[in-house]
Amino acid sequence: MPYLHCPRCHRSAWLRADTEEAVACRHCGTTLSGMSHAELSALTGAVRERFARDARLNAGRKRFVRERR
């Protein structure tokens, strides 16, 4: 799955299928560009650290609780 990045608004997108056509950002309409493996690794590491930090800070809070019917 390719990982694409918007150079204008800095949003990112995962695509389910490879495509040769240019893909526009849903937010601003700019053509998305590919992200290098190094940039992707750095972003993935930062997101994992953020989730781990949030989990530590909110350890007592229940997650994914369904509403009663």
C-alpha cells in the first residue's frame, strides 16, 4: 500500500491499490506525492510513541466501551 503526503496541507493518505494516475488531496486538491521510506519510518515511530504515551497517561480509563442498548 503506498503512503502519500500532501505537500501543501501536510495531510497523509493510504491507498488500497497502486495507481499510476495523480491523486488529489481531499482537503485542498493538491496532487499528493510519495513519501520516502525514511520519512515514513520517522512518522510511524512518532505515532507509536504518541499512542504509548497516551496509554500510559490514561491507563485507568476504559477503552473501546460499547454503549448499552
